Amino acid sequence: MSDIQPLAHRRARGRGLGRLAALLTALAVMLSLSGTAAFGAADVHGTALHPVVHVPAKAIDAVAQMQPSWNLGNSLDAPTETAWGNPLTTKAIFDTIAANGFHSVRIPVTWGTHQSATAPYTIDATFVARVKQVVDWAQADGLYVVLDAHHDSVNWVNNITTDHDNVMARFASTWSQISEAFKSEPRTLLFESINEPRFPGATAAQATQYLNELNVSFHTVVRASGGANATRMLVLPTQGGDGAQPLLDDLSTTINSLHDSQLVATVHFYSYYPFSANLAGGTLYGDVAQKYLDESFADMHDTFVAKGIPVYLGEYGLLTSPNYFHPESVERGEQLKYYEQLGYAARKYGITTALWDAFNYLNRETLQWRDPDIFAMIKSSWTTRSGTASFDKVFVSKSAPITAESLTLNLNGTHFLGVWQGKTRLLPGRDYTVSGTTLTFTASALTRLVGDRAYGTDATVQARFSRGVPWNIDIVTNDNPTVAAATGTTDGLTIPTQYRGNNLATMHATYADGTNAGPLDWTPYQTFNEAFSPDYPNSTIVLTPLFLASLRDGVTATLVFHFYSGQTATYKVTKNGSTVTGTVG
């Protein structure tokens, strides 16, 4: 994945549990594995004891046992382990992951930054030892581990199009060294040949051939290295980690040609692109995004799982969310609906899923989930469904009389139980009504909930269902947002904005002739946080240098800011040289 990095000022600092606490946690986790693990002997390096995990003989059964999985992103795949804002990896991180119900981890590693660029392409022994230490820590918690070659794909492997023989030699040498270093590791360690391989400038046929060469070379080198590598499960990717059917078919052809029952297909999934990045109007997790997910998982199932080949969804998430260092680009409730459906689809189609976590979910300094509600939805989705609703907010106008407001319930196979505010149950008939799947809050209940009608969230209630996690609904007082005139430069334009209880959803940008304004010329709805970004604490909207540089000189663009309440604000922007002027539309 293209890495989502936190703000540069967040410096890494190690923090972990004490040795005794870590050992007790590890013991508790391993005892909770329902008899699937027991302690084994210490290895020759004197590292932590490996539990003996009973790995099923069939790869499809073993990969099923790996569900769910988690990624240690932006650590060993970074230029140095702390370069991208995470602290040094500790045993306590894996204790936490195992204790929270994960059964496997993917450890992305970029080997090339610790390797000579010329033959014999030697990998630094100290770095190999550090990777082995981290792998052993994870396995000591009874976790399966997937070990890959990560940004090597874009740092040097993609040069295969112009430097074929040297790249193939380096690739074979890299995996020969990795294989030798880990040949005695138990079968709970899997190797993944290369992360998201792409081949710039290659034709489709050439790209297919290049990836086949890499995967076959990887298979040959690992199997020839002997030891446990002779039967180790090996993970082979599609081009770019993409789940498009032609690319699934290409990988299927490669796997079938190798006649090896211990192969695993891997794909990555970051949802329907307009929703995942909030562009082209993809502000809600609607029918198109839901259909895209279901069809993508069905394709993976039909191509591989139905034929006995396991699928490891090596990364999943959203491209830019959650992000606790920038304004949230994907609305939080819409994120929750995505995670809920993804967990269900994984169970429905027999796919093991690995959450991509660069820094977004687990705070590796505090070992706490940054957003417990998001993690609760993800965790619940591993075993059951949760009810949701058409939105997670009810907007109540401050400048108008309060009237009844409705949401549509998404039952997802559950039964609606009622609405609570804290420990107090709202009364059916008096506070709300339900007709089919329409939940309506009465005017009297909303009047009580908004209280003094201050702008923003005045109360939060919960819709509860027979299974899964409750659905939080914010009761929000709002009015039409306003924007004001401003001047700036192409380095940025800051627009004074009175949000009045609203959250920005997207920005529509066009010229008077009907053409689109902005870096995305194929849609008027520009990318959240790339073309524009809200600054709620300072009551502004910022137009970025990227957006302003794309404007036609001397031609006025009309911007329409859309808010999740359904309200809008119109604005005019004109660039003249390096000067930018904004006026109210």
C-alpha cells in the first residue's frame, strides 16, 4: 500500500509492558487458544519459546485458522524502523494483538534498504536478526506470521522492465538469503513473494509474464532451500494486489502450473475507490460500494477458494481513513458500515482478512485502540452481523421549529430492540416509532435531546439490535453553513467558514462552460484533503496548492461545498497569476 504517514513531529519512543506482565499476558493468550497450542523448546538462538501450533495439513484449513489477521505496517517496511512515526516494535504489541482475538500477523519488510545493490546483494545480518526477533515474538504468542518483501516492489523490483536480468538475480538472491535465515522456523511462518508488484510501461501481457517469472522464481528458490521451507505455505500475489478478474485468472494460471498444494493467493482490498478516498461524490457507503465489495469477494472465492486454494486478503482498510492526524475524509458511520460488511463477506466467502495498520488503529505506544468503537465493529464482524442505519446523525435545525426526523434501519439479519440514551431506554410511541425499517424520532423527543440547542452534537443515542454492536446516533443542532470572501496565493486560500453544526462532505468545482475545475478533470467532485480540507477548530476551509495550481488563469471557478446535513454553500474562486480571490457565490 502507499503509506499513510502521521505528522512528522510525532517521534518514536519505545514503550512496552514489563517483562513479567508480558510473560503473563502471553501465557494467558496461549492458554486461550482452545488447546491448539502448547509450549515448545527454545530455539538455538535463545529467543522466546515457540508454542507448538497444530497447523492443519491442508493449506486452505491452515489459512482459515489464521483468520483474523493484522499488519505491522510502517515499521520494518520503513527506511528505518521508526522513520514513519511508529515506535520500535516490542513483544507487547503482539501480546496485545493476540489478546484481542487476532490469530495471525503480516510483517511487511523492505529488505532492499538493508542490502547491497550489486551482486551478491547481501542483506545486512543485523537487520535479518532484528526481523527474526520480531517474527519469533509473534510466533511466541501463538500467531501465524506472513513475512513479505514489501517496498522492494517499487524500490527496485519494478525495474524489471528495463533491467530484467539483474532484477531477477537480485530477487532470487534476496529470497535465497531469507529462506536460509528462516528455514528452521515452524510452519506457522509463511513467505509472501512480493507486495503489490507493478510494472510501469509494460503491456498487460508483459506484466503478466514478469509477475509469473517472479512468483515462479520465488517458489523455486524457497523450495530448494530445504528444511521447513520444503513444505512451508507460500503466498503469491496478483498484480498490484488488485482483485480484477483478469488478474485473478493470471494468478490462478501460475498457481495451477506449480502443482503445489501449499500455495496461497493474496489480494488487497481498499473498497470502491471513490468511497475509499472520498472523491467523485463517494461520500456514503451506498449500494455501488456495497455491491463492489460483495462481487469482489465472490470473484476471489470462485477463482480460488471454491477450487481448494486459500485466499489471504493481505491488506484491507480504506485509503485515507481512519486518520487521526488529518481531518477525517470518510464519514465515521460510513466507515463502520464498510467494516461490518467486509467481516460478513469474509465469513460468507471463506476469505482470511488482514487489517492494514500503518498507525491508524492500534496506538503502538499506549497499546490502546485509537477508536474503540471502530475496533469493536471490526471485531464483532468476525463472528456476527450488526445492525446499522442510513446515517449516524439526525440533524435538527436551530432556526426552525423542531419536527420529527427519520432514519432507515439496516437490520442485516438482526432484530431491532429499541433506542437507549445511556442506561435509559427511550419509550416507543412517545420518543420514537418504527414502521418497517423506518425509525422516526418524535419532535418532543428531539426537543428534549437537543436541550439548549447549541450547534453540534447535543446528545447521542443508541439503536440496539439482537446481535452485534449498537449503532450510535448523534442528535445534531445545525443551520445553513456560511462562507466569506478571502484573498490568498497559489500557496493556499483559507476561506472563513461558519460550520454551524455541520461537517464537510465534499466539494463540487466547475467552470461556467460546464467543465470540471480541479486536478481531477473527469469529475467535478474533488478529492477530500487533497484539493480541499476543513479546519474545524479555526472555522475555515482550505483550498490546497494542488487545487489552485490546476485552475485556469483568469477564469472563475464555482465551488459548491456539500455538507452531510444536505446543506450547501456556494463560492467563487479566481486565480490571476499567483494571486487567488474568493467571493461568496
